[in-house]
Amino acid sequence: MAMTGLAGKTAFVSGSGRNIGRAIVLDLAARGCNVVINGVSDREAAEATAADAREHGVEALVAMGDIGKPETVREIAEATLAQFGAIDILVNNAAIRPATPFLEMADEDWHRILDVDLNAAYYACRAFLPGMVETGWGRIVNITGMNAIAGYTGHSPASVAKHGLWGLTKTLAKEFGPKGVTVNAVSPGPIRVEHSDPAITRRIEERKSQVPLGRLGEPEDIAALTGFLCSEEGGFVSGQMVGSNGGMQT
């Protein structure tokens, strides 16, 4: 049975050509939501996601660009708002997590990861929150991951960024709740994803033994949780970080 409840709404999902972002787009489209798909370089994947979303009878726009750059976010926002008028749902999903020992990290790598994993959410919120405030309804979901809970060796900038994203979630929830906007974070555990680096895929598979439920999560698990938080049924949930990790972290 097709999910409903967001007909006429429009969502922007960053980093949504593949994996978790793609699954979120398709879940929202199944609920009747128009969608904006964002990626940096793989336009083919983004266009494929858009085509699958349109099968649900909704509009889908591909907006390529590096949202770690404020000028790019402004350009994407202008194009998106020109077509849809407003963005009702914002899912900040884009992230990069290269592994580098702290003392071997170049300054530019540190700043690049913070730009994509944290600052991009700030830029997007600044671009799309005014429309939510104007209509008196909005949903923001920040995908944090377990980096927002624990620090991981070799991933210091990602952990810092995701802790910051959790802080942004809490403060925006309090500031914009009176305006009808909910803001939440979703923290995925080990999720089965497609990755160009087989070593990363192998590391994810190895973590399955740490999950009490005995399996890796699927992108659709995160999409279903995100879709609920964006729905009317999830409208009293705000300022929360909701884990989806098979009991790995409680």
C-alpha cells in the first residue's frame, strides 16, 4: 500500500543520488512529496533516483552541486524555490568521512570535512527555513550517525562535525518550534551501502557482529524513520536524536 500524507509538500535531500539519501527520497516520494535530489559528481545516479521518484506521481528536480560551498547552496536554493515556491522538508544527509590520523591531517582536509558534514546544513537551513516560517510548517532532519555520540580514531573532524550537527538540531528545535517547524536528528548504525572503495564496504560488513539484532541496517530502515519524523504523525517529536542501530548503542 502506498504511503500518503505529504502530498503537495516538497523536500530537499542532500547527498541523495545513492544509498541512504536515495532511500529517503523514494520514501518521501511514496508519501506524495515532491523531491529535490542533490549530488556532487554522479549525475547519472541522481537522475536515476529522480526517475524512480517520478514513478510515484510526484515532481522530482535534480540539483547538482557541492553544498559545502555557500555560493552553491544559494544557487541551488534559487533554482529550487523558483520551481516549487518553498521547501517544506529539509534532510541534511550529505557527508564525507575519510580516515586520517589526527597528527597527519592537513588543515584543508579538516576544513573540507567540516564544510560538508556541518556547515552545509547551516547553509541549507539558512536558505530554506524562511519559507517554512512563512507557511508555519516545516520539517528538518539531520543525519548524524554514531559520530555524533562517540569519537572514532582517525575520524576526528567527522565526529566534531556530527556533534556540532546535534547541537544545531537542539537549538533550532527550540528557536523554530514556535513557528511550526520540527528539527530532529537521525543516528544510523552500520548500514549496508554501495561504496566505490571495497575496503569501506568490508569494514561495514565486519561491524555486523557488534549489532545485537545480528544484521546490518538497510538504507530503507533510515528512510522509514526519517519519513515518520517528516509526517504529521511525527509532528510532536522535535529536538531529538533518534538512533537506528539495531541496539548497538543505547
